[in-house]
Amino acid sequence: MQVLNTDVVIVGAGNAACCAALAACEQGAEVIVLERAPPALRGGNTAFTAGAMRFAYNGLADIEQLVPDLTAEERTSTDFGSYSEGQFLDDLARVTSYQCDPDLSETLVRQSRPTLNWMRELGVRFVPIYGRQAFKVDGRFKFWGGLTLEVSGGGPGLVDALYAALAARGVTPMYDADAYALERGDAGISALHARIGGREVIIRARAVVLACGGFQANPEWRTRYLGSGWETAKVRGSAFNTGDGIRMAVAAGAATRGNWSGCHAVGWERNAPEFGDLAVGDGFQKHSYPFGIMVNADGQRFVDEGADFRNYTYAKYGARILAQPGQFAWQVFDQQVAHLLRDEYRITQVTKVSADTLEALAQQLDDVDPQGFLETVRSYNAAVDRSKTFNPNIKDGRSTDGLAVNKSNWANVLDTPPFEAYAVTCGITFTFGGLRTNPQAEVIGTNQQAIGGLYAAGEIVGGLFYFNYPGGSGLTNGAVFGRIAGTAAGRHALAS
């Protein structure tokens, strides 16, 4: 059996893990990074994201600091607005039904912009999210929903930038590395057991950072904790996030926390593969539903598509789709809004039908009651309040009245052919239950004391997201607490 020695070992190699590794290097620590996947599938769930990152900012000057190459035209044609720490905290509290841990939340929010600036210094490039978070109305873009910037190149671009930063510091992840057990002594964690390339390895380390995701790719755990039916959900990202980091931490005495029956789940291409496909990335998602209607197998609407900006509803509507008969839905649009549909509606791997009449469309909606659908559209069209102007950049109040499920904003009469419909199911992103940590990213034991030398960051941590989450806060959460965990682990290792 091979024995390795290091200061800090990082389990995982996505955004949170890479940020932890880079922060530990800044402390002067020797670092080993373990990536369970082969090189072609590196980067965990991060590689499958669009790269959006939510952060607090005061105005254009803060945006320019992160995007110094903004053009003069972008500056004059765009209202970037502001997104205060108070707004971020309010959004986080509101969408999690005020269950989010206040100390973790405050740390996330207050460290969001400093962390993005740190990432930029490491070589991560940010760009405005035109087209997805700002539409051109009267010649001007206006950002909405507290989400303004994304990483250039999306999730794959973020992975590439972070791996380049690691390489510049002499760190190369060990691939096909399956960590499965922690050793704990009187002073805390002393070693980690793994199979690397099929060989048994013991890594003796002074600190361990667990940043290896939740249990979303484990159908048994999904069914056990999320409930019946979740075993059939599509996994949006990595097939390697199966909860093993949680399992071995609990075996070493860690406490758990969070919304174990909840998860981030979205509307996802109905015929997508079981796990994410890096060639498609986040293109299987379907997030323009606020501008149309969603119907189930009975042809009935079942959610308020316009309840809020999609940033605040998309992560919970996947579960609503999973709860429908047959675990699917169809999103329906007409040509009034077709130009607003996100790029993911134009990919080759999409289940789409179109027709010049609603009656013809109804016949093409696989597994949907056509008469139920037509009755739903008739009732919906009759209920639309046409007195208010449609505006995709604001919650316009253009609503319906008198329906069992009303639409609160962006309600347009479906009357402009050709009509388009897209089949979706549930795509699970990550689970909300995980390890108990404090704002210093220390893992807390069942005795409510920090376990010496053990830290955690990213999706493996519970206590921050409950029932729902604000779009773009997942990557920010991983980066903020990854940086904190790596810094603390590096300092602990060098002081030991």
C-alpha cells in the first residue's frame, strides 16, 4: 500500500475544491487534490453549469472592477443597477422560507464580491449575462433578478481557468481517485484512505477539505431522503457526486444539517441522458417558462409560471414537474415571445413540436390530453389582463384573473402562430442536506465541537439552502467557502 504525505488534501476538483486548493497554496501549504473522475470528466458539477455567479455590488464601478474590458457601448447601453448586501440577504432568506443559517448566509453575502475579485486575480474572466439576464427594451439593456455576471466560457471556462491557476502553482489533480475513509486521532483528522487508479493509498495530511458534492447522483439516497419517484430524476451534472464525502465524514463523527428532503431541481429536456453530457452542458435546461405556460399530461397548468423572475423559481419547479402524472410537462410559447427564448431552446438535442394552430399543436403533444390542453388555453387566454404592457425586464404585473392557478406576470394571450412546445422533466442539480459547518468552514462533530483539521465547502454543506435557492448563488457559495476552507486548512496544517 502506497503512503503519501502532504499538508492539505482536497477531496473533489470542482469550483469549491479548486478555490480551496488555491487558497491553501497561498498559505504556503503543500496540497494534493483528488478528482474522482477521469481527466475528460474533470470539474464536478461546475463543468456543467452556465457559470453565473450572484454577488453584492453597489453599481457600475464594482462591475468595471470585475469586467475591466467593458466597451463604451456596453457602458452606455446597459443599466447594470445595483444589488446590495441587504438585497442579497433578503432574497436568500425569502426563497429559503427564512430557514437559511444566518451566520453562513451573512458570510456568503459579505464575501461574495471580494471572492469574485480574488478569482479575477487568479485568472477567471467575467462577462455580463446579456440575453439571459437582460433584454433590450427601448434600446437599453436592464439587468434583473440580482444576477449580472457569468464566467467567460461558462462552467467549462471556470474549470479551465481554475485548473490553469493550479498548474501555475505546481498542483495537478490526481484522477480516478476514490476517497472512501478518514482516520481520526486525538487531535482530529490525521489521514485519508483512497483508491487512486485502482491502487490503495493512504494520504497522511494535517488537514482535509471535503468539497466533493452532495448525493444527487445516488438514486438510492435520493429515494431514501427526497422520496419516492426521485430515483427516476435526470442528473444534470456529474455522475460522481454520490454522497461518499458525507458518508465518510459522518463515520468520522461529523454532524449533519440542512434540508435533507430538498434539492435544486429544474425543468430539463425530457429525453436527456441519465447524467449530464459535457458536449451539451447546461443546454438541456429549459428556463424561459415565465414567458409561456406549462401543462401536464392532463393538459392543465400546475404552477404560476410568472410568480417571480426565473432566478427565484427555476430551482424548485423541477420538483413540481416530477410530481406530475408521468413526471413530465410541456412548455408552450407563441411568436410574441419566441425571440426571448434562451439559447438552450435552439440546440439539436431538444424535444420540440410546432404547429400553425393550437388544435394541431395539441395533437403533437405526446402523452397529453388534447382536449384538456385546448380547454386550458381557452380559459387562460380569456383570463389575461391586457391593460398592462408586457415587459420581460421587470415584474410587469400582466396577469390572469379567476383561474385555479393564476399567472402573476408576463401573461400574454397565446394567439400568434406558429406555436412551439418543448417537453421537459425533472433535472436534479444538487441536494440541500449535508454536513454541519460553521462560517470558518470547519466541520462540526456530533458533540457540537469542530473536528480538528476537517473542513468542507460547496454542495456537501447543509444549512444554507432550503426548499429553493437564488440562481447563481451555488457557484458563489462554493467559491466563498472553498476559499475560506482552504485558507483555514493551510493555516492549520502549517501550525500543526
